[in-house]
Amino acid sequence: MNAAPSMLELVVASASALTPAIKAFVLRSANGETLPPFEPGAHLGVQVMQPNGQAGQRAYSLARPHDDSDRYEIAVLHEPDGAGGSAWMHGLAEGTHPGHEVEHLSRS
């Protein structure tokens, strides 16, 4: 039986617009520790807050090779008709929650 993945506390180090609908995020360890390596094609499970106030989880592809163990990079497409996770993430990019800690659940 596999053990449940442990949570990592990540901080949004930076966010930038790639297009009007896509934001790139650089996530770093909140405590400065080295981040676990990942394989190409891996995804990062991120806990997001939905409009109904409930926490949810969304998976985002890790966008760059793991040559820098101090950061993960993801890109998020804003889905206006989605469940709200991408809108919450884009709120981080707009500075709604600067330096906000993001909980990461898994890499798959």
C-alpha cells in the first residue's frame, strides 16, 4: 500500500501573464528547502479555494525541467465557466494574495 503524499507549503514567488488568459507561476518552498525532483509530464496538485468557499484541488502540468530544485513552474488557463480554481489562481497573479502560500498535494 502506498503512503499518502505529504503536503508541501509553496509560496507564489512570481506570476506573469503569458497571454490575457494564461498566467505563469513560479512556486518556491515556503521554508527554503529543496523541492523534490519530478519526471517530464508530471503534474502538481494544488489546493484552491472555490467560489462556494470550499477547498478543491486542481492539477497543473509542471512547465520546466527540474534543473532548478528551488522552484516549480506552472501555467494556468483562466476558465471563466469553470469551477473557480483557475479564477482563484489568477487572483494570486493579480496580487489579490501576494506571497500567498499554496498547498501542494501531489506530483503525478
